[in-house]
Amino acid sequence: MTIEAVHSTARAEIPDSTVWVPVATGLWAGNTAGNFIGLIEKVSTHGFTARNGCCEPVGLFSSLAEAKRAVESS
């Protein structure tokens, strides 16, 4: 009986689209292709603060969707 090792060079595919993960109540972290792109935090009734991948402020937004778009395009 012969046992052959199977070698694969295939890697898990990482999506190019941005994924937003809730890491705590009112806090989301975004990544694209496995790279951290920024954070969004709910600020009581004022809206959502967004920070880029270097944690520099991107702005204050009235909706989560607006904040996500701003981070994704920064």
C-alpha cells in the first residue's frame, strides 16, 4: 500500500468587499480583503463617528450607512 501526500497551494479566498463586524454595542470594525479599514462608533443621539484604518477622524454622520460609506472611500 502506498500513501501519497496531497499538497495544495490553494488559499482561502478573502472577499474584496468590505465586511462590518459589530465588536461591542454601538461599535463596528470594518475590513476589506482581511485588512482593517476603520471603526464606527454610535455617539448617543448625535449620530456616528467614523475613523479610518489609522484611527484618524473621518467625520460625524447622521446614519450608520453614511459613516460606512465615508470610511470605505477614505
